[in-house]
Amino acid sequence: MNIKKEDLIEFIKDKVDFDDLDEKTLLFSEGNLDSVSQLDLIAFIEDKTGVQVEQLDVTLENFDSIERILIFITKKKV
Amino acid sequence: MFTIVFHDLLEKNLNERKDQVAIIDRYKSYTYDEIYLKVEKLASWMYKRGVRKGDRVGIYLYKSIEEIVAMFAASRIGAVFVNINYQWTVKQFDYVVSDCQIKFAVIDERRCKEILETNIPEYLQTILVKGKAPKEDRFFSWESLPPLLLPEKFACIDLDLAAILYTSGSTGRPKGVMLSSLNIIQGARSVAKYLNNNSTDRVISVLPFSFDYGLSQLTTMFLVGGSVLLQPIQMPSEIIRSIKEYNVTGFASVPPTWISIVRYLQETKANLPSLRYITNSGGKIPKNILKAMQNVFPEVAIYLMYGLTESFRSTYLPPEMFEKKMGSIGRSIPNAETFIINNNGDGICGPGEEGELVHRGVLVSKGYWGKEDATNEKIKVCPALKKIIGDEKVVYSGDIIKIDEDGYYWFVSRIDSLIKCTGFRISPQEVEEIVLMLENILEAVAFGEEDEAFGQIVHVVLSTIDDTDLDKEKILKHCKKNMPHYMIPKVIHQFNGKMPKTASGKIDVPMVVSMFKGKRQIEINY
């Protein structure tokens, strides 16, 4: 029920043509991912980690980079 | 000052409110005067680079002040702006560039790298990069634009082409819908009228400007001297936060966004005191969400609307009728006339009947760029209306609409196979053509499956040469490179053997679709 940085990189690269994606790349605030990929990403995270993502959780602070997503998941599990 | 051409939408505000905030982009605000000066500078340089009246200027940017400046700069010298959805891939950008022969393009650093790897056509003489430009011929950096002066005004009339907005049809690749200044400005007038827009309004712009619905957020506000807050991030939390922070009065969006916004508001119970109205177009909102909207948006006027790019907007439901006629698309907007034509095409439907909606009036666009046949198929004389309007051409919507006893319209279905995902039109044929580029794919049929969140999602049925197994990863990778995200098939089905054919030898698409629609992913031996 765990997710690694590599899993997220792979998942995102699978959906969108991304040359230089790392854990700090801004995903949404620079238009790299759109609203459709947003929904897919959330479904993937819920699937892989068992974490329930609420509407309130979906903010740039929690989702705008892989680094932030990993922090968010850790916090949610606590 | 009178508003005649697109650029007038900006200029008309210089007398009364030049120091009023017009655009807010990422915490930075720009007054009408500041925008005007930026436009003059860019327009002068465009002119120096050889852009003349009627030339096409491509704008391939993430929602930003620069996107807006580029639109007005093109209009300032009588050129035609062509916004390309930032979600579109570089391959699609290339397609638009060659389809309408773009002479001058504005892009950002991120797309720049990929564009450099393509074969840039000779007629694309200038590529202006928002950010750092590579040391290549034809590439320039926006930051290093020299101060220049423009020659006096250019004589343009309202019928001159102002913009080309690309949209998918039910067949083939996207087509460029040609809009004159008259189309755009009259459209803004009709909308501002029924929304009761005035200079105290501030709309939040979430929808792309490449979408006519998105563009009208800008045009209506500039028409009445209001302001626009740019919000490119489609996260409910971010949207609600900015509505509150900037005292937004109006919010336009499409069904998938309304669904997530409503769910968000149900959870957070946020208060939005500044919000006066919200609008929906681009599809149907599910009934349970419509009902919930009344609760999460108390005292907000809700407008359900309907239209197609080829005629901008056709109908709206007045907010006071929202509860009584929940889900209806209403009746004709000001300055547009709609008729529902019966099956035979020779009569007008009355209450209780259903047929195809046709649109008449000044909002009828000039047709598709470079596609005379397709234009004549879409915009043509209606035999049923000859007695009333003679040979005046109307737009055939391709939608079946029902009229109720009170004369209100209700959307029934599409006549053709166009798929609509998150408000974007997707041509099944385009999906098929792109997938068929792959070597081992023999036949392809794409169709839409209903989905509450997305409207419809794309399914594709494929058969392979030699009946080998589908390499789904490879297919998706190929799609990713050639399609915007919303077009990428969500479900891939394999068809074993060859697909059934009609008498004329074409794939029996309805038969294939009926085998896979509404079912789980299964393999069929035929």
C-alpha cells in the first residue's frame, strides 16, 4: 500500500509527454497537467495507497509536485 | 467610442477607465491603459516583422496576460488571432500552423524545445517566445522587444476576420471556425445583456480562450468595462479561493468542473458573498448536481446555456426558471433566432415535438477556414424556413432538441457520433486516424461512453494485422504524443478477426459499437 517517487514519475510520464520530470517539477500551476489528468492521478493514488482523497485535500500545496504529493500521502496515513 | 472591431473592446475603455484594473494574472493586476501600452509595443513589432491585415497569428500559451496582449496586438494591425489550446500537443500545433498558414506564432519556453525539433514551415516567419528564446533564426524573446512606433490606425471593418477558433467535427481533423469582429462583438453584447453585466463585474476565467465560451469571458467584460481574473488551475480549492480573494461576481464553466465544485462546496460549506451568477454550457449537468447547486449557491443566479462554436451561443435558461425547468437549455438568446426542424427537414416543430436545432442571425460564423464543402454542409439554406427568411443561411447544430408545452428547449441527443469529453469535442474519426498510424493496427472504431465525471469517455476497438495481441502501452504512448489528454482513449478493446462490413465494404460502425458499448472489456471472435 505504498507509493514511491518512481511510481508517480512513471504514472505521469505515461499520461503526458514529459521530458524532464522530477519530484520538484510543478505539475498543475504551469499547465503541465490538466483537469482530466488530475482526476486520473487522484484515482491512481487512492488505488495504490488506500488513502481517501477528499475534495478539500486537492490543493496546489498538496498536489503541485511529486514531492508534495508524497508528503501529503504520509500526512494522510497518520 | 463605438465598438466596431475586436481591438475596440480594449480601446473603448481608455476614456472612462484607463486606470481601472482589467486583468489579474497571478497576483499581478493590469489596468486598461497598461494593457493598451503592451499591445501597442507588441503590435508595432509584429508589423515590423511583416504581419499585415488578414495574416494569421498563432497563440500557443498557458492562460496569461501575454495571451491576451497577443490577441489584441494581432487585432490592432488587422491580423487574425488563432488561439491554440495549451493542452494540445505540438503535433496538433503543427497541424493548425499548416492548416491556416500561420505567419507569426507566440509560444513559451516549454513548447519551444519541442517545436525546434520539428520542420518549421517557411511561411511561419516569426516565433516569439515568452521567456528565453534559442539562438535560432526566426526565434525572438518577448523580453527583448524593442520600443517601436506603429503607423496610424488600420482601416478594418466589422466583417473582417478577427479570429479562428479550432474545434472538432464528427469527421476528420479539427476545423478552424472563422469569426469576424462582428460575430465576436455581437456575441458579447447578447451575453452581457442576459447576464446583466456591467463595469462592477469581475469574472473568473478558467476556460481556455481557444474555446469561444472561454473567449466570451474576456469580450463581455471588456465590452462593459469590467475585469477578468485569470485562473488557469482547474482545482476547485484554487478556484473557490480566488473567487473569495478577488471578489469575483461571475463564474462560467462546464459540467465536469461543476460536479467537482459542487462536491467541494458540499464538503467545505464555503461562503461566496461576492458571487452574483454562474453559467454552464458545453454539456448537461446531472440532475442530482443541478439540485445540489441550489443549496451550495444560495442567492446566486444560475444560467444553463447551449451553443456551438459555429454560431457561438443559441439559447439560455433565465435563472428565475432554473427550478421550474431544471435541466432545460431555455430559449433563444437576445439577437439570435432558433428553430427546431423536423425529421424530413421540411417543417418547423411545435410544442411537444423534437427535431434538429438551427440557428439564424449575426452570430452565424463565416465558416471553416479552407474547407468550403464542410462549411456548406454546416451553414446552409433551410428549406423549411424559406417562406420566412428566404435564402438566408443558418447553422445546422446536429443536435436533437425537444420543445415542451411552454416553448422551452430540452437537449435530447447528438445526431452524429461526435464525442464530448470535459466539454471538448472529439471526432471519433480523428481518434481512429491517429491510432491507425500504428503499423500493426488493421482497423479502428472509436466511440463515446457516458461518464458522469467527464460527460463521455473515449473507447476504441482495434483489430490487428495477423491477429497479434494489442500492445496497449505502445498504443497509449503513440496517442499521448499525438493527442491532447482528453482525447486519449480510456478503454481499448481488441477485436479478434476482421470487423463486420456493410454492403459498400465499409466497417459496420454501428454494429461494432453495439458489440462493445456498455460492456466490460471483452474480446469477441467474429
